[in-house]
Amino acid sequence: MRTKQLGYTDLQFSVIGLGSFAIGGSGWKFSWGPQDDEDSIRAIVRGVELGVNWIDTAPVYGLGHSEEVVGAALKRCSRKPRIATKCGRRWDGDGNIYSRLCRASVREEAEASLRRLGVDVIDLYQIHWPQPEEEFEEGWDAMAQLVKEGKVRYLGVSNFSVEQMKRVQAIHPIASLQPPYSMLRREIESEILPFCAEHRIGVIPYSPMQKGLLTGKFSLERMKNLSPDDHRRNDPMFAEPQLGANLELIRGLEGLAREHRMTVAELALAWVLRRPEVTSAIVGARRPEQIEETADAATKMLSPDLIQSVEKLLAERDTFLAKR
């Protein structure tokens, strides 16, 4: 497994990171449906065995449950991976999610995360969303204090714009940005990636396989069989006209992948990792075989001709949607 330096830090992250969104299980707004905790733990352990050296999680994933599962998995890992978690998303007694980044809330969240994860230090602590707008600088300052106290090593942001990064950078250095980035979501390429490169901010994209669409295993039949509480049922990319266009794109990617002896998932991940600004791509895994299928993407390098062929397919998708 290749590793890359995370921004200005001394952390070396494997170019594939393990995401724990889906292992939060059912019972919350953005659930991916029911999940077996033992499968989740075995997936994490297997990922570490394959060289994945960092895990990304958040308190809101499963309303605390994802962090608890990650904590349980850490006890079984022969090598301890780095842990990245977040703050800024809270929930009430009824499971309603809300945003909070005041100083007291950040500290409370950090202590709760340390307890659920069973660790003494969080390697990378991130603001999940820059909301509420009027509180994220106060929250960032509170996080900087946690660094001084030795409870956190480095600070990162998630879903921030360039202007928002500039505001917190003036308070404490940003180690990383976690944005959405995939073949189907490319907004960060024009301004955000160049800014991060200039300021030595590592980029660790989430959803590089677009919530499973770019695994090469998604179909209309699988869409119909999604759990009733799977939030993808409400995602426009999983509904017409985008779903049909995306499935047609995948058929084209399947041909390219076969030609170059890789899977569609490996192609999608290698495409994200082709950018020098990207440190690592976050890949979710609910079972050991899923991380086994994607970990090898770390070895795949895309030729200029292959990248051009992918770009042609993406342009055809965009043209089709523009006419609808």
C-alpha cells in the first residue's frame, strides 16, 4: 500500500483510507440501511491487514454507533491505524440532527469521541460542515486548544470553500480538507485543489465511488432492492434522468476497465488518486471482501490515454443530461 504525506504534517496516510459512514447502521437520517457490527469490525481489521493505515469516522454516523464500532475494531487490530473523526453535527433525544460549533460543544464532542473510540489522542480532528456559519471560527479555535492540550494531533476541515478555509487558516494551520470528489462530482478541481496545493493542505476526498454507483455493481435491480431507510433513495444521482445516464457511463467504464485489467471500482479510485493534490481516497467497506476488492486500487496508475478515454465518456454523459 502506497502512502503519502498529509499536507504539512508528519503523518503518512495510505492512499486508500477506510470510511465508516455506512457502518453506523440504521436508525438515523442518512443511514445506508441495516448493518451487522461483526461484519464491520472484520472489514476494518482486514483493511488494516491490507495496509490501510487510517480510518475516517464521525460521531453523527449512526448517532455515535460508528465510532463505537471503530473502537471495538481497534482492539482487534494487530497494528493501530490513525483515526480521523469530526465535530459539528449533534443530535437530540429524538435523533434529530443539528449543527453546533460553539466552544463548549466542540470540547464535549471531542471528549465523547475519545471515549467511544477508546483512544487517548485523535490524530486528525475535522469540522464536519462549516455550519453554523457564525460559529465555525470559534469552533476552530476550540479545536486548536485541544491540540495544545495533546488530545488532538492535527486539524482538518470538511466541505469548506476556499474563502472559509482562509478564515480558519488565520487561526490555526489546516492539515487537510475532506471534500466530495469523484468522476461525477468535480467541483473542487477549479479553485479548491490549487488552493490546497499552494497552502500544503492534504486532500482526502470522500465518496470517490459516488455512494456505490461507481463500483461497477450497481443496477436498476439493486436500486429497487435498497432498504427503505437507505438515504440513496432520495439522492438525485439515483433517480432519473441521472440514474440512466450514470448506468450508461458505467457500461462504458466497464469496457475500459476490462481492457486495462482492472475493475470499475479500481478505475474510479485511481481516477481520483491521479491528482497530485489528493493524499488519499476514503473508501467505505461494510464487509471484508469489499475492502479486499478496492485496496488494490492503490497500485493502479492511469495512462494519459486512459484518462482521456474516461473524460470522453464523462463528456458524453454531461451532453446527454444537458439535453434532458
